[in-house]
Amino acid sequence: MGTPEQTFTASGSGPRIGVDVGGTFTDVALSVDDRLITAKVPTTDDQHVGVLEGIEKACDRAGIEPSEIDGFAHAMTVSVNALLERAGAETALVTTAGFRDVLEIGRQDRPALYDLEAEKPEPLVPRDLRFEVEERATAEGVEREIDPEAVRDLATDLREREVEAVAVCLLHAYADPENERIVAETLREELTVPVSASHEVLAEFREFERTSTTAVDAYLRPAIDDYVGRLVEEADDAGIPEPWIMQANGGIADAETVREQAVTTTLSGPAAGVVGAAATVDETDVDGLVTFDMGGTSSDVSLVRDGRAERTTDAEIDGLPIRTPMVDVNTVGAGGGSIAWVDSGGALRVGPQSAGADPGPACYGNGGTEPTVTDANVVLGYIGPKTALGGELTLDVDAAREALEGLADEAGLEGALEAARGVYRVANATMTRAIRSVTVERGHDPRGFALVAFGGAGPMHATALAESLSIDRVVVPRPSGVLSAFGLLAADESYDAARTVGVDLETAEPDALESVYDDLVTDVLADASDPGATRIERAADCRYDGQSFELTVPVGSEFDADTVATRFREAHEQAYGYAMDEAVEIVTLRATAAVPGSEPTVRHEGKGGDMIGTRRAHFPDVGPRTATVFDRDRVAPGATISSPAILEQDESTTVVPPAWTGEVLADGTLVLTRDSDTTEAR
């Protein structure tokens, strides 16, 4: 648990640094007074090595020593990598007799309904490591108590099998955790490995999802504990404060908390990017923001409304349900490093395979030969031969062209340029579908939103995506190439707690619900570094009687059934297009504690001398044009950017195609708008 002395968000005016580890690059944002210093270094196999290299690089640019840093926040991919690569701990599961196969049975739904050869993902816990204990509880309470001696005997077996982590998930422990508490405490006394208990990880109903989430937490805990522990030690040796870690819910937490709650770190980096977008872009005159983060390996899309990232408790990673609160991010395997290929039917495809950072795209000149999206952008002229990616990586244009020539031969296309156009279109189509999934498919009209583009490759593709979705405004924050790292500087400290209650709204007793809320608030305040500065938010998952899915609606400081019912029906109509007068059920109560962060002040001077030159670029449906190339960091506030143009930074490149115009705001944010005559012609 954090202490006031460790509070990142209230660290004052001293230098603060955010470091986000991506699949290809590790991004750094350093706030010093009103300056924002950015850096980008290749991601290393041992992520903490690249993190420290990035910190040293940013500090060197700022002219300060790492020991002068007052606050350090971090987002990582350790959790998601362990899940995708199945590289977590050897985990055992302890459950109620008769329920050892819950992880394997799952739900009746499956992604390929008519595929007779479809295979489910392998459970994280193999069957020979799933153990049963004799006990029984219902939603009303314990019916058969646990035998502690039987648990000690089980501990001996687990010790002999040399398991590295244990997940405990007993039937109905969300309603009455007494038996599960005894099992977990006994195992913790007898074993030296981490033990995750479902009532501590996810005190909610639905046996499969609760078991899966608890198993994921146990599976990840040794890896997270090892990584964060090493990072804390390395930071201490360098005189850097202990890191605060970005959670999937969009808030940071102290290192000790996340070492004990590993499942909260999944999708850490994408969450930071959405927070950064919310912190830098004004929602005035739009219904909200569509955030579009295109990195080296994948692209992430999400929504921001009323200044806040949309959240969900219904997520899945590599077929594994995870039900902790998290920023609602849709990820697709289309990034700058995504490899273009031709399938057995002769169709051009892009991703999900990636060239990574080493050797990387062919244009990196590190030995890569596979054609990628970045190579396509080089051939199209969006990235120039003298562009220094990350501020130091020069490009091999001939290698990019050669890779795309090979792709063209395989796909039956006329040369590298035609192949580059195809790769660009296919990648854009994949990302457009992702944006539709978080807008149109959830009852939101994307035409009323602004598209916020970031990541190393996002601003190159943003206007093409906007046109396909009839979006007329694209916003590119000044630190767009490292916006996830910037988001770490602006993030709140945040903790969540939930408990399933399952009562009818009409007959629910407000005092009983308030009692549950009091317990939840006590839980989240216990983790907060500064309870006195904490903002408490309450919510409830509701559904119509008979439904099998819920919608989360806010609940005020005092529970009012009529207000909750109205909010639920409005949310249901927004999401599904209709509302009913049927009875409403309150399924789960939620509480969130947030210690507000302090957004860094960013000064943008733009000293002039911004025009670098011109180069030939190829645009969809328009063809080749001569584009003006600018050094974005030198473009003055208030400047208007006429198209076609290309704005280069160390960490990203922005393309302004024909029929679009750019305006530079006071903080360096670039706002692109589609010309009105083009808009009216749609």
C-alpha cells in the first residue's frame, strides 16, 4: 500500500518521468518545469534494461541527472507477454469438489460456431494441477465447513509438485468467502509461493470468469513480482524513486500493490495512451474522442467521453476471460512493424505477425527482409530517406523497396509502389473495423467524434481512417509519438473494488446496499496513498430481469432506486437502441478511489525555420503530389498547415493529405480538419 511520502501524483514541481514499454520501442516522457523532454529507445528482452536506458537518454537531453527525478511512473507489457507466450508460472488451482474442470468447460459460446476443428485455448492450469477440496457454500452462506487439516495435506502435495503459484476459487466465495479465506490463509502459512484467492481478486459471480481471472492473477504474480522487484532495485541504485505502475483501469498504483495484484497490470500500456489522449485534447464541440494508437506491433482504439476513458469489466486476452475493471481497448495486430503477406487465395494480408524491433522492418537496415507497414510508408513517401526514427535510426529506402518488390511479385502487383498502396489500404481497413467496433457497434455515431492519433505510426494513417468513417477532425497531440508515456504523467492513482449482490431494484433495501458500499469504500481507501485527497465514485451493474448481461451505471453518494433505474434504461437505449419497462436487477456494486493526478504543463515555442523541404508522396484516390515537409517541433503556435504536408518529429510523423488543413494550438497540438467543400460532397 502506498504512503503519502510515496505519492507520485502529489510530487510537486520536481522532474517527473513516465516510461512505457511497447513491443518495438520503449517511450519516455520527462516533465521538467514547463518543458517536456521525450525519448524513444528499442525495447529490450529484459524490459527494465531498456527502461533505464530510456531514462538516461531523456535525462541527458534535459541536462539533469536521473537522481534529480521526483516521480517515476511506468507502463509495461510483462503481463500480456506472459499470457500471449504462455510464459507464466507453473500454477495450481484449488477449487470445490466437482468443479475442477470449470476452466476447461468454459462457456457454450465459441468464436467459430460451425468450425468442427476449432480448438479452445489451453487452460493456464493443466488438469493434473487442479485440486478439489470438500466444502460447500451457497449464495446464502456456508453449508459445509472446510477441514484445515485437509488443506495442510494438500499443501504438502503442492510443495512436492514444486508449483510456483496457487489460485484458490471456491464455489460462491464471492457471497461468503469464509471457507476460501481459510484455504488461502492455510496455504500461505504452509507454502512460500504466492496464493491468489478469488474473493480478493474478483468478488463477483459467474464461476468460469471468476476462476479464469484468479488463475490469470496467480499465473502472472511471479513474473510481475520479479520484474517490478528488479526495477525497484535498479531504480534505487540510480537514485530514482520507486516506480508507480499503470494498471489496466487507467490509474497508477504503487509497486507493492501491483506485485500483489498482478492481473490489474494487463493492457497497462494501451490504458496509459488513452489517459494521455484524455489529458491533452479538448472535447469541446464533439461528442467525444476516438483514440487511435498505432505502434510497432499493434493498434489500439478506445473512446473518451466527458474527459474520461470508457471502461469495461468484460475483456479477454488470447481467449482468457479477465473481469477486472480496465480501459475499454480494442487491439488489432496492425502496427508499423506488421508483416505484409499473401494468403493461399492470393489475397494481400497485413499482420498479426510483426518484425519487432530486431531485426525490424527492412528499412531499418538491421537485416530484416520481410515487407512491413513501415516499409510501405517509406515507399509511399510519408517517411523520408533522411527521417531519423526515434531521433537516431536512419532508413534504408532501397531495402524497403526491395522487400515490397518481392511482395508485389508474389501478389501479382505492378511493382513496389502498387504493393505499398495495397499494404496501406489493407492495414487501414483492419484499423477501421476496430474503430467501428467501439463506436457503431456500441451505439455511437463516429461522425460526432474527433479522432486522436498517436503512437509512432498513428498520425500517418489517421486522416485515411477518418475519411472512411466520415470523421472531420483529427487531433495529433504534440507528444504523439510517446503519448502513452505522457499519459503516465497525467494519470490518477486509482483502485477498484466490487461485490455481487443480485437483488431486484424495486425491493432492494437501500441500507443493505449502503452497507456493502461502505465495505467497498473501506477496501479501496486502504490502498490509497492519501485518503484525504481521494475522490470516491460508486457504480452498479444492472440488467433487466432475465437478461444474462449487465450495463454499468453511476450511483450517487446516496443510493436512489429511481435514479439508478432511469440511468440504466438510458444506457440500455444508448447501447441497444431500445429500453423496456421490465423489472431491473442490481447485480454487482462497485467503488473506485482515485487520488487526482497533476497534468504536466507543456510549453511549445516553435522557434521558426520549420520548413525542411519537399518530397514526392503518394495519396489514396489522389495520386502523387509534392508535399511540404516541416520540422513539427519548430512550427509556431497559431500556424496554419496547408496540404499536402508532412510534419516530422523524432518519435512520429504526421501526414496532412490533400483536402485537409492543419492548425497548431498554443501547446503544440495539431488539429487537422477536412475541407468543408469535401465534407459537403460526401
